Amino acid sequence: MKKKSDLRHQDPYLKRELQRYSNPLPSREWIIAVLDKVGIPVRMIELSQKLNITNEEIAFFERRLNAMARDGQILINRRGAVCVANKLALVKCRIEVHKDDFGFAVPLNPADGSDFVLYARQMCGLMNGDIVTVRPAGSDRRGRREGQVLDVIERANKDVVGRLTIEHGVAMLVPEDKRLGASIVLQPDSLGKAKAGQVLVAKIESYPNATQAAVARVTEILGDYADSGMEIEIAVRKHHLPYQFSQACMAQAAKIPDHVKADERKNRKDLRELPLITIDGETARDFDDAVYAEKIGRNYRLVVAIADVSHYVHPDDAIDQDAQERATSVYFPRRVIPMLPENLSNDICSLNPNVDRLCMVCDMVITYAGNIKSYEFYPAVMRSHARLTYTQAWDWISNDQFDDPMKTHVLSLYRLYQILLKKRLQRGAVEFDSVETQMLFNQQGKIERIIPVERNEAHRLIEECMLAANVCAAEFLKHHKHPALYRNHAGPTSERLNTLREQLSLLGLHLNGGSNPTPKDYAELSEKIKERPDRNVISIMLLRSMQQAVYEPQNIGHFGLAYPAYTHFTSPIRRYPDLTVHRAIKAILQHKQYQPKSWSELGVHCSLAERRADNASRDVQNWLKTYYMQDKIGEVFSGTISGMANFGLFVTLDNVYIDGMVHISDLGEDYFNYHPEMLAIVGERSGIRFKLGDKVVVKVARADLDTSRIDLVLISTNSGKRRRTNNAQNIQKQLKATVKQPRKAPGKKTKSNKTKTAAIQNSRSNGSRKKPGRKKS
């Protein structure tokens, strides 16, 4: 019998642990306290002896220590000694690999500060997405934080998708994700019937280090690279998208009835007679939201009913675990990977017409000036009276000849929308005009054509209704001081703002607001450029100057929408943060509190999952566009210069809305240099200048499926009239007028900015570079 006075039984959390386990191990808190008291790193065997861990318990104790290491509470160093993380000033980070042999360690907790830069020697043995512990190690010459990676807590890449190659008799997997670096050696006995060039999935058995490549075993043969739908199969595995629901999740979903039962209507407002309607796209199958508006005196009542997913999906149940892992539905052309099983997302949780559905309601009174006078949240049962598409709704609004009993309700919504739109303009919310496209496929699964998606006022009508409900949700949570995930969108950083101002000045434009511009300043500039031919390029500049919107438990407001507080409430079928907001609102109504494991970690996970889904969708779209252009090699297109870099021009092709690249060596009989301070590429002798927004005529030279890159050859620019400057001296004068020339450091040579055609042609075989992705606000 152990003495109650031994170190193990002095655990102040012993009573709590006894409620969970019959023979509990020392608590995490007590383990850290014991390590603190010792004051130096302790070997695992010594720590187990101090805490009277028996031989039968040693495996479970090691498992607890490893879990604490994964959570960043302790570090188990290479000698097997256990260290308290706080004493080492360690930061838990995620690795992001850059193509040029360096990377960044991004702190998982935003409070831990900016990213750490890691150079090639520090990246050895690391792979993109790995979770590591980093010790700060000063700053580099550019002022960026440097870090030393002490330990890999968790490997992000357990399965890798790529193509099989045979090199000198050795089977290698070339990863589709180029950020994973070198090829991976495959176990010969795992190849089965796989053929060179086929797409495989392999499980990593040993990770790379300074002297050895990673080794993996083939687990799945997906097929040939050009097989129909292969681009989606690759993207799903490349970005580690969860695409199969667990058996427990499907078993639980199967038990959920396909109709609302009588006892489920108790303690809910009955809105079944209220003529709520859904307005969505033609191909939509999951309907999150229904709306209704009526005029009351000078004001309007707006009812936004949202599917009550939280009634069916409870915290930490099997469906919730799968939904949280996915965090969002992922939309590909011709395929959706839903966040919830289909019988929930398309049936019992979807606000289908003429059937009873459970919902959470935001019931608002909005003044004639567009201000939200009051609001109320409550659970209800409803029945959608019509399922309209955006096209149908706009036809009803714009055409007097349409006659339908529901038309009066649509017109009421439209009149309220006009009031909300006026308020939006007064508020100064930023709005960018961008061309959304849709791919139309034939029966063989090949793209027939790419068309622009026409956005009408019905789209914006629904958006304004959803914005109003989301703002009320944020205000409700703030008022009751209940923690939740806010949708934060920070304003531009000073560095990005300076870059933007320099770019705008070259185009004869100015952004008001000094060092702290408001959304209204952005909106005013966006309005000024509406008639300019380069408006799309300028809109991208404005968008890139802003930071990405993220989910965080601390509210900082939404810069782009010009709201002091904003959250996501209106799409719980396809976004996990919305589901948590529903749970928080319900908890407030029931005088309780909803608390997941960690709001901060949940926000980071949901933000990363959103980016993961966007990147996967973008990969698929780029591949499909490249495939579409394969049979158009040699064809001539007009287009617009939409981007540039030191290696060439990016051109957006008219009518097909696809981006391609003209290499700098193909611009003409001259040496061309990229001058970012002029936003131009200029010929040294000829003075020919290429600027953003210029119209060009190009020919398709190559469509490379391996890199999803389309190479173009320049035919002419500006209808055959090329912009010229008088001579090379004139160019130098313009450069000096635009930017101050840096002083040379004593004894150091300045590297020439000149790009020689021969050198460029040699470098083309070293890999392609893609146009930077556009950020989502």
C-alpha cells in the first residue's frame, strides 16, 4: 500500500482524476509542478520513479507525456529528458515551406507573435504542415524573427499522393505537392501492378533527414493522370481533405429521422404559416436560409430563418467530430465534399419547400434609414413556401408581367434591400467588382466552355439579409459576454499600405486616410476606378493590401464590411464556425454556456480548413483550365496584362477568363527588365514598356498539365502600337524620379537587375512559377 505522503498522492488534482479513472496517473498540472520544483530537465525513467509509476503503468505514463508534448506543455529532448516548455520559451508552430529552400514557422497561437524564418539548414528533415516546437533565436538582417526547431511534435503528411517514376531501378514517388520537396523512395514489395506515370497514394514509413530520403509504402493506385475526375482525387489527397465519413458518424446519421416529429416542435415558435422562402443558385441542394420581410409603419420586419443543425449535431458526438475535422464543405466543379452527411445536409437540415423544418431565427426590426432597431433570436419550426433561384427572383422583381402569389413578398424583400444597400454605401463597406466564372461540361466530362456568372440584384438581396443576421448574432454574443468565434478582418498593415500607395501613385491614383485609411476610403477609390480599363487589376491591388479574414475568439471587427463586430451565423450546414455560433446563442437563451475545448485552437483550425478548401478548389480549377487549353495550342486570343514579375507577364485571356504567362525572353528583340517601382517591364534599348492593364494579343504556346501552367507568346500589344520611351537615358531619369537609388555598401558589388534572354531560357527548365493566389476578404 502506497503512503498518502508520497509525491504522487500529493497531487492537488487527485480528486478530479479519481472521478475519471479508478487508478489515475498524476495529473498534467502536477507533472509540470514536479518538473518546476526539480528545476532541471529530468529523464523519463527518473520522473516515473519520483512519481511512483509502476511497471504496469509505465506505458500509459509515457503516453501521457507524449500527449503533453503534442500539446506543447513539455518538450522531450533528443536525450529523452523531459523539460517544461515555458522555461525554454518554446513556441508551438506550423511549418510552411517556401519553394526557394527556406520556410516559416507560424505560431499556432497568434499571441506568440510573428512568424519565424527558417533557412535551408534549419528546414532539413521538415515537411510542409509539420507541427514543431521552436525556440526564438534573434533576428535576421531584414528584421525577421529567426527560430531554432527543437522537436517535431506531429507530422502533417502521413499519406502522400504523387506519380510513380523509376530512376536507376529504384521506384520513386514524385509528390503532387511541390512543397514536400524531394521524391520519396517506395518499398518495392508495395508496388503491386502500378505502372510508371500512374498516380499513387503512399504511406510514409520513415521521414527524411540530413542523409536519407523519406521512405513510403504504396496504399492505393488511383489510376492514370488524365483519367476523368483524377484532378479532384489528387486535390483531395494533396490537401489532406477528409472525404470519407467515419463509420460511427454514418451510423449516427442513419438514426436521424427524415421528418420533424411532433415532440420536436415543443418550446419553439410556430412559423409554418409565415411565407418564408429560399433564394439560391440553380444547382444548390442544401438550403441553409429562408427569408421574409414585411412593412410595419415606417419600418420593416425582416425574418431570417437558418437551419437548426445544432438540434441534430451535438458537441463531441460522432457527427460533430467529423464535422469539426472538415470544418467546411468543399466545392469542386461537378462534386461537393460536404461537412455533414447527405441525409442531414440535403434533407432534414435543408429548408426544402413544403415540409416542416427546425430552424433558428433572427427576427429584426429595421428602420426606414437602414438601422437595426431591435432583434430577437429564438428556435422555431417553419415551412418554406417557395424555392426560388436568383434568376427567378430577379425576373419577378424586374418584370411586371410575372404574376405569382409569392411575388408580393419578394418585392417587399427588394424594397428592404434597397434601404440596406443605401446604408451599406453610407457605412463605406468595400466592394470589389470581380468576374466569377462557371465551367460547363459535356457528357464526357470535358469543359465545353467557360462563362461569366451574372450576378443580379437577387444575389445581393440575400447577401444583405444574411449580413444583417450575422451582425445581430455578433452583437448578441458581445452583449451577453459569451465567448464565440468572430469573423475578424483586420485593416492593411503599414508595409502593405506603403506598397499600395506606391503602386497607386504610378497609376495617378491616391488612397485617402493617411496612415490609417478607413473602409470608406477604400470604397471611394473603388468607385472612382469603375470606368477604367484596368479596374480589375487595381481591385486586386486593393484586395491584396488587406489581411485575410480569420476566425478568432477576440473581436476586432470586420474592416472590409465596415462592421465593429461580425460573425458567421447563416450557414451551419457548410461551415463549422456557424454551428458553434448557434450553440452559443442557444446556450444564452437557456442561461447556460457552451464551451469547446479551446476557442482559440478551434478558430485557427477553422481558418486553416477554409484556406485548405480554397487551395484545393483552386488547384482543380487551374488543372481543368489547363486541360481545356490543350487543344487550343496555336490559337490567338486577345487579353489584358493582369500581373508581372521578373520572369514575365501574366495575361488574362478575354472571353475564356484564363490566365497564362508570357516569358520575359519572349517579349521581343531586346533585353527586358522588370521595374516594380514603375509597375512596368521595359526594354533596355527599344524603350518598349509593358504596363498593368495593357491590352495584348497572344498565341497559346503550351498547356502543361504537370504544372497547371499555360505559356503564351506575344503577338502584339495595344493594337500593334507599342509604348516607347525616347531612349535608355530617359528610362533612367524616370527611375530616379520614381524611387531613390540605394547607396552601395563599401567594398560590395551590387547585383545587376538585367535579365538576359539566354540566362532566362536556361532557367526555364528549373521549374515553373505561378501567379500568386488572390486573397479572400
